[in-house]
Amino acid sequence: MGFKKVVKKSLSDSVFEQLRDEIVSGRMEPGEALPAERGLSETLGVNRGAVREALKRLEQARLVSIQQGGSTRVLDYTRTAGTDLLSSLLVDPDGRVNTRVARSVMEMRSEMASDIARLAARRRQPEHLEVLDALLGRMHEQRSDLVALQDLGMDFWTEVVQAADNVAYQLAVNSLRESYGLFKRLLMNVLADELADLEGYRAVVEAVREQDEPEVEFATRELLGIGQGRLDEVLTALEATQQE
């Protein structure tokens, strides 16, 4: 059965999620004022403390601007919010996948990975190469187990970003990995050809070892392009279904 455990949420979590969804869906437009705390409390049937906590979280996520002693206004999240919002945008309140956001995530994955791998080659560090070699060995051993390959693939790119030694990329990848994690097992079969391309992974490692920046960028794009192309086909089919 497809049942999942029921997650008990706090009142402030529920208020935050409802307001967040109203904002990111566009039902509340940038510049629009939210109802006052008392009005929200009455409408949602919760205490004002829960509303106040939710509004603070919305402000921290840079979805609203709270004026001292004044109104709370919606911000244009595409200009103010960070990548940690991606996981919230991937699925709309009706449970439908936002294909535009999904494509954006995969494009970001490909573009970031090629630059991260290039930095890893430039700053070649033996200790990270040892880990990558060990991961390649484990991937070879588990080559018939797609679940294991997917987990090892995530470990592989996590190690590459550590080898790049760029804090900004490390934090961005954390947000990207959270978004990917929501659909991890659903994407497993879509990305099967990419995950099974062990020679592609090895080409990335060898280019890092040789500090060949153009080659590692090319190898990374070639490898991730396999999955991106397949996912694009799936998203196109999904869009057609959603429009019916």
C-alpha cells in the first residue's frame, strides 16, 4: 500500500505552510498585504501565538516583509527567497509536480556540477581522490543494485563538492539535495542509465586527478546529460497529462 505515517504538525507549521503556499502559488501577489494577526487567527481557527510564529518564519524565508507597527506585505520570492524554498515549490498544494521547477532543479544540478567538478580538479586533493576511488569501487560492486547505485551516486557528488572546497557551493548543494530527496526513489528508474554509467563517473574522477578542467567539465556534462535528457522526456509527458 502507498500509505505514509501521519505526521503531527504544530499549529504554527500548518499556518506557515498555508500562507507559504498562497504566496508561492501566486494567489497572493507581491505587495499585497496579509490580514492582521487577529484576522488570520480567526480565519484559521488558531491562537495568535501560532500566527505570530508563522509570520516570523515567513519573514525569515524572505517571503514577506513585516513593518514595525504596520502591515505584513508579500514579497516577490523570485527576487528575495533562497534555494531552501525549492523543496516547497516542487509540489503544489494539490499534490501536482511543478514541472517548471523540476526542470529548473535539474538544469541547476547540471550547471553547478560541471563548475564544482572544475574547481575540484583545480584544487586536486589526494584525500578526496581516495574517497572517490573507493566510491567507484563500491559502485562497481553494486552495479546491479539500482537503489545502492543511487545512494552511492549522491555520495559521489557530495564528495566532489567537498573536494571543490567552496562553501557557497556546499550550502547550495545541500538545498538541492533536499529537493532531490523528495523524489529520490521516484527518479531512480528515470536516472537508471546515468546511474549505471560507471565509465562516466570514472572519467570525472580521472579528469580531476589530472587537473584537466576542460575535460572534467565535459565529462560531467556528458554524464549528467543522460539523466537530464530522460527526465525532460518524463516531464514533457507529465505536462501533457496535466493539461488533459
